[in-house]
Amino acid sequence: MIRILIADDHSLVRRGLMQVVSDEVDMTVAAEVASADELMARLEAADFDVLVLDLNMPGKGGLEVLKEIRARFPKLPILVLSMQPEDPYAIRVLKAGAAGYLTKESAPELLVTALRKVYAGGKYVSAAVAELLADQLDGDAKPAHLALSKREHRVLCELARGRTVSEVALELSLSVKTISTYRTRLLEKLGLANNAELMRYALRNQLVE
């Protein structure tokens, strides 16, 4: 029996996933959590065969949580289930240590297929992600920051210069909460874990001096 841990802050999503899994005789949802803190506590308390992880739960940024789990529980396969489109998130998630990436719009049978694939030690990617990987191997991939909006790019540069979230909020006449949301989104889009990595990315790509 494949023991699955579901980490998603939306109860309707968790129920939907549980319904899909309940139709399968060889797998069960052993636990469900709604935040990053709950997730880490569950992983410390019990063993699971597969983790289904939403990147946008309350608490730490999704990629930061993913990297922490990979460091502390390296044998646990992680299937990321997200609202974000496959391009450009999927490849960054896979590079961060996930065993697979699936959008929440995917058909239920794809979830079952992905769960079995990662449980068996494989990687699950859609045909679209496979094409993205092929493009990267061909050297056609564009820098991730080129896909950012003008506002996201501005927030990236301000944070990369060492400004705090509060200082950026004041500079752009936005709320601290809004800038915090931008920061979380930037880390996910660029495949980074924290501000230090964000600064290095900006310097490496000559976005700031």
C-alpha cells in the first residue's frame, strides 16, 4: 500500500485528491496538512511513501520548503501539484529536487499515474515539460527573469540591492503584504530559496551593479 501525505492549504483540493486516491486499491492518503509547519511536523512524526506538495501554502516559500524536505528526507519522492503553469515552473521544481510536477488542472488519471511513477523511483513529467527539457539541452532556454512582469522585475532589483520588504513597499507605494507576495512569487519563478540566492542571481545576470 502506497502511503501518501497531501500538503495543500485548500480543503476542497485535499478532498478531491483523497477521492481520486480512494478509488485505487494500492494507495491511501495516510495524512493531510495545510501549512509548511504542519508538513514538517508530520514528516518528523511518521513515514510516508510519497508527498504531494502544493508550492503556495502559508509559511515558507514553496521552493524553500521543497529544498528543506529534500535535505532532511532525501529518500521521500515529492510530487509537486500546483496552480502555476508548467512553463517556467516545472523545470525549476524538478531541479530543486521534486520527482514530478503536475498542474491542478490535470486529469485525475494523470495524478494516479504520476504517484505510481515517483513511488517506483522514476520521474514524472508531461509531454510539454519534456519538450522544455529538450529545449534547455539544445541551449534554447531563456533566462528566467525575462518572463517577469515590469513590477516583478522592479521588486527583484530592489530586493537584490539589499532593501527590505518594508523599504521596497514604501518606495513603490504598496503594502508590505503585497511586496511579500511579490517576493514569494519571484523566488518560485526564479527557482530560488531566499534573498541571498536572489541577490546572487541578480548579480550573475547583471540586473544590478
